[in-house]
Amino acid sequence: MTAPLTPPPPPRDQSSHEPWQPPGDPGNPGDPGAGHPAHGLQDSSAGQSDQDGPGWKTEVIEAVVVTVASAVGGVLLGVLWWWLAPHVPLVGDVVDKSWVVYLKDSEGEQAVGVDGTFTLLAVAFGVVSALVVFLLRRRGGVPLVAALALGGLLASFVAWRLGVWFGPTKDVLAHAKAVGKGVTFSAPLKMGAKGALLAWPVAALVVHLGLTALFGPRDPEPVYLQPGPVPKDGYGAPTA
């Protein structure tokens, strides 16, 4: 009497995936997902070039352009400051055969108005510069932010020196002698609070950072690949 023979295992389904071949592999023509990328993989690669940015070389060039343009804008700020700033009235007189100059209105606030005018104009220029930069390039970056700060500071310095140069002469005694005794004339344009030079760069940084945070590009959402079906043998058990 012979022992019963063990029945041979049923043939493996050719349409099932091999353990070493994931679903969607182009090498498996029987797989319905063959030739198609995994779910979510294409979306992450599509926006990769946009998130990487233009490159450091382009960012440095843009930063130089922003710095130079801001410094040139300081010329307009200086002209407006010289034109809109209130004049401090002075009067010359002769005391003991010597010329003296004093304020015509000792309680006037024209000197404070000079600094206030510069500060308000500088803040407006800083807001406009940040808005223009953001509209032209809707993303942040260390070089661009540094250019806004440095360019605003250079522009404020240029405006300050240009306004002083356009204003009345600094030689008040010679000016008093030229206009005559008791005649009112304007004092030299002077900035009493040097902190006004920071109004442009601070305003530009705050506005640009705010616009970037509100309307700038967002980081892509994390992509999770969906696992494919586990290959099984003819008995329904997972293959090793």
C-alpha cells in the first residue's frame, strides 16, 4: 500500500504582484496602475521648482538693484523734505558792535516739525518701496530683506545731506549781515533727532515682512504615498 501523494501547489496567479515589484511598476504590464506614478508623487514634484527660488546669484543681483533704487529714491525724499519742512525764523541784531543771532519765536515748534516732516516722509517712502518690491517679487529672502534695510538707510542719509545742502546757508552770521538788522531769515535745515534716519528701513522691513507673511507663497503640504495591495499566494496568504 503506497502513501498518498501530496497534491502540487496551485499555480501562482501571474497577475499578482511580485514581492520585489511594487504596484504601479512599469515593468509589470498586468498591473492596472502600470505606467502611472504613485498617488501624490506628481503633485510634490510639480511645485518643487517654484519653491526652490531663483537661486542665490539672482537674489544677490536683485538685492543690489533694490539697494541702488532705494538710494536714488533718497534724492526725492531730500527734495521733498527741503520743500515741505517748516522754516525756523531767526533774527540778527547788533549788540556792543557785535552781531548776534537769536530765535524770533523762542516758543515755536518749527524745529520739532522739521524732524517730524522727515520722519513722516521717510515712513511713506519705506511703505512704498516695500510694496513695490513685494509686487515685483512675491517672496522673501535674506538678500532682499537686507537690501531693503540697507537701501532705506542709505536713502535716508542721502536725503538728509541733500536737504541740508539745498537749505539756507550754515553761516548764520553772514546771512544776518546780508539781510540786515532786525530782518527775519530762515535757519539752516537741521535734523535734531538722528533716529529719524531709521524711519525708512524700519517701515520697509515691517511692511515687507507683513505682506510676505499674509500673501507670500506657502510651503507645500507633506505628501504621503498610499501603500499598494499586499501580494498574496494562491491560498490567500501574504507572500514572504
